[in-house]
Amino acid sequence: MKKFVNVGMKKKKRIALVAHDNKKQDLIEWAKYNRGNLGDHEIYATGTTGKLLEQDLGFKVTRLQSGPLGGDQQLGAKISENKIDVLIFFWDPLEPQPHDPDVKALLRIAVVWNIPIACNRASADFIFSSPIMKEEYSRIVLDYNDYLTRDISEVENEKA
């Protein structure tokens, strides 16, 4: 039987904003429209997107590496450490990306840890119009403690 745990989110959310090159302008426009709401939260972004957001929004954005240089993986690590609450990722479904495995890994980790994900403007609008964005929230996450504390001697014996 699966066990679950509640993971709390504070009123002030930690939001990651990411966009592929062909979607950066869409994300910038969306962020400018939501500047007031975004200013109430802690914002993280990858590479160039972070630089553009900081310039256009006029407030601090914690900038990570560019996506292809490891920024997507940095965000995935932050999600797994419960340091990111929401992922807004305007990705381009029509352009091949050299770091596509990293993108898929980031989205997978966001699902594993059950954080809200928006991949386009409409889903971002729905998330940001939710009253939950301004409240504390408890998300339900699968309890991975059994997996983390499993007896690895069995795994080692299988290799032999």
C-alpha cells in the first residue's frame, strides 16, 4: 500500500520561470502582465530568461545556468529538495532542443514531487488566478522513505 506525505508551501511561493528561445517573448509578456503577483513571490529562472525577466520586471530574479548548460538540472535538483513550489516552463514543441533529455527530466521531477506545472500561457493563467497561489498549501507527495531506506544488500547481490 502506498503511503503519502503532505509537503507544505508557504504563502510566498518559490516559482521557476523557464522558456525556450522561441517562447521567451511569450513568457516575458506573461510575466509583465503578472508583475504584481510575481513580485509577491521568490522567482528563479534559467540563464538568459532570468536576465531578461530581471530587466523587464525590475526586481531580483535568482538566475541559474542556461538550460543547455545545466540550468534545467539545477531546477530539478531544487524541486527534489523542496526549494521550488511552482514551475512555469514555456517550452517549444515545434523546435528540436539539444538538451531535450534535460527538459524531459525536469518535467518528470516536477511530476514526481507533485508541483504545479504550466507549459503555456493558458495554464500559467489558470495557476496564477487560483486563490491557492496566495495561501499556504499542502501538496500530497508519495512517501519515498521506504525506497530511500531499503536494504541495498539485495540490490548488490543481484549484481553479483
